[in-house]
Amino acid sequence: MKQFAKEEGRGLSLFALTWPIFIEILLFMMVQFADIFMLSFISDEAVAAVGVANDLMVVTFILFNFVAVGTGVVVAQYLGANKKAEASKIAANALVVNLVFGLMVSLVLVTFRQELLGLFNLDPDVKGYANRYLLIVGVTLFTQALLFTLAAIIRSNGFTRDAMYVSLGMNVVNVTGNYLFIFGALGVPQLGVTGVAISTAASRILGMITLFILLYRRLEVRIEWQDYLTLNKGYLKKILQVGAPAAGEHMVYQVQQLVFTFFISMLGTAALATKVYTFNLMMFILLFGVSVGQGMQILIGRLVGAGGMDEAYRRAFKGLKVSILITVSMAVLFAVFRESLIGIYTDDPHIISLGATLLLICLILEPGRTFNLVLISALRATGDARFPFKMAIVSMWGISVPLAYVLGIHFGLGLIGVWIAYTVDEWFRGLIMLGRWKSRKWESKVLVDQHGEQTVV
């Protein structure tokens, strides 16, 4: 704990870790907002197409993120135990694994994009837009695998501001490119959805290169070339012990999202566009919960690595209270201005009315989601990643998906029924996670103790 106390004195506190993450995610959300806003000038079909394509891409992001999440937790615990040389070797192993994995996923997505889009009941125009988008972005998708891993390593070392600055640069490239290609500014050809895909791919490539440079400038123990060529099964096992269940949990969620998208596609293009617009706004409501969850994961990983179990227990509740308060405040604000916010994207009265109703439901939905974001991150940071995964299967597929079909399709409530299913799932899992944290069973899941003795989950 002495080592951790020194580091905290230099700024390794929850606030110091969280605010750059908050800005980084805010910038990412602003880019999403700008993308959808600019695409809405083309058509609702273009918006729906990119929304469906991104739903498919998010599944691949989860596959990439399982190595990144596991790496972030394991590196944080080893740094907490003051084992910096081993932390650098773990980072090198993770980068190699995710590069190979990223190349494989990129190949599969590009090769089978038509078949994947065929799973949805899309209008021909929507499918055409989505196909072009997936082709361009899919070719460079492997760069996202490295981006996730590099950012996780740099954040776990306490340099969350570096990741924020790189995100800022990527967003500037992305938004500028979108503006030029969508509106044909400065003589640039108007490429629409194709231009948006080009901008996205270019920003990821530049971001990946920049993070690699920062990695070598920031790590106290430099990664050597032989570290990339020597894979340690023990390190990879620890990464997978955290990353695989975390990825499984996210995969369950995203497959649930794909099923919901399939349900919504049965309701027509207007319903798909409403879902995209509303989700885009909802991201701003849960922003602080996401930020605290990521900051909490770094902080608690360091604390349990240093043996500070009691302090880790208290810090999680402190972060949760602040997150809930801010989430509720944001949900109320969005509910008050709900029609004006949806109206930013479209002038279709049906979409505005339905989207406004969904934002009202978020008054109940979002606090439950914050419980999950913060407490699941805390559990994962200790090495207790399997429990949230198991509960995700039970809640999402045992409760949420059947409920969405019954309410949304069978009883004809449409998107409102789907949103009610979201709400029930988030609150059920959130309360279960609260009970898990209070039980303190996670103390037996730590991957390395303060004496440096490695433990096995």
C-alpha cells in the first residue's frame, strides 16, 4: 500500500484518472452526434444504414476488447504490486495477440459483409449504404484492436490524459473528413456514407500510430523487441481470466442489441432511425457512469494489487454515489428538453414523438445502468469477471429478450416495449451486482497479491 499511496500523491486518484476519460468519451460521443447529424442531411436511410453497420462493428469491438480489458486489469494489479518489468511484458504479449486477432476479424467481416447484412430486413437503399461502409471500415478494422489495447495499457499506467489527447486528434480528423465528404466543402467530392467510412478509417490509423509512440515514451520499463516474440502462457492466462468473461458479457449484450435491432427492423426504417437517434442522445446521459467505471477499474486494480481491500471496497461506493447523482440529473435534463433534442436530427413528427417518449423512460432506465457500469467495472478490476458474465446471460436472455418480443412485437408496443425490457434488465443486474460487491467474495479473485505471489482464479 505504501507504493500506491506515493502514486496517489502524484495524482493517481479517482478524479485524476476519471476526468480525462470523461473528456475522451465525451469527445467520442460528440463525434457520433456530429456523424448522425451530418448524415441526417443525406437521408434517414443513410442514418439507419450506418446504425446497423455500427451494430455489427460493435460486436467485433467486443472481440478486440476482451484482450484490452484483461490487459488493463492485469497490468494495473502488477503495477500496484510494484512489478513494472512484468507489466511491460504483459503489455507486449497483449499487443501481439490482439494484432493477429484483429487481422482475422477484419478478413471475416469484409468477406462476409453481404451475408451479415442479409440477417436484417433492410430496404435496398439502406443495405447498399451499409455495404459500402462495412467494406471500407472493415479493411482497417484491425487498427481498432490495437487502439483498444494501447489505450488500456497507457491508462493503467496512469496516463489517462494521453489517451484523451489522442482521442481529440482522432475526432478532429473524423469530423473534418465527414464535413468535407458529406457537404463537398473546399472542392472535395461529395461521397456521403462512403466519405464517412474513409474519415473513420483514416482517424483510426493515425490514432494507432500516435499511441504506439506514446507507449514508448511513457512506460518506465521499456518494451523490448524480444518481448513481442516471446509469448508467456501465464500472462495470457491471466488476461483471459478477466478479458474472456468481460468480453462474453459484452457479447451477450451486443447480440441482444442485434436481436433488438432485428425486432425493430420489423417495425420499419422510421423505427430504426428513431432507435439510432435516441441511443445517440442516451450516450450523453450515461457518460459519467462510463467514465467513473473505467477510472474505477484502474484505481481498484492498483488498490487490490497493493493489498488495499478495505480501501477498494469504500472507493467503489463513493464512485457509485457520485455517478448515480450525476446520471439522474442528466436524465432529468434530457427529459425536459426531449422533443427539442430529437428535433435536432429530424423534422418527422412521428420520430420526434416516439423518441421523446423513449427519453422519458430513460429517467428510470439510466440509474440502473449506472449501477452496472460502476460496480461491474469494480468487480472486474479485482479479477471477479465471471459472475457479471453469468448474470448477463440470465438477465438478458432469460428476461430482456423475451420481454422485448412480448411487449414490443406481440402486444404491439414497438420501441416502447423494447425500452421497458432494457429497463428491467439494467435494474435487475444492477441490484445483483450491488449484492455481490457487498459480499466481498471478490477478495479471493485477485490475480497477484501485495507480496507478488501470483494467484489463480
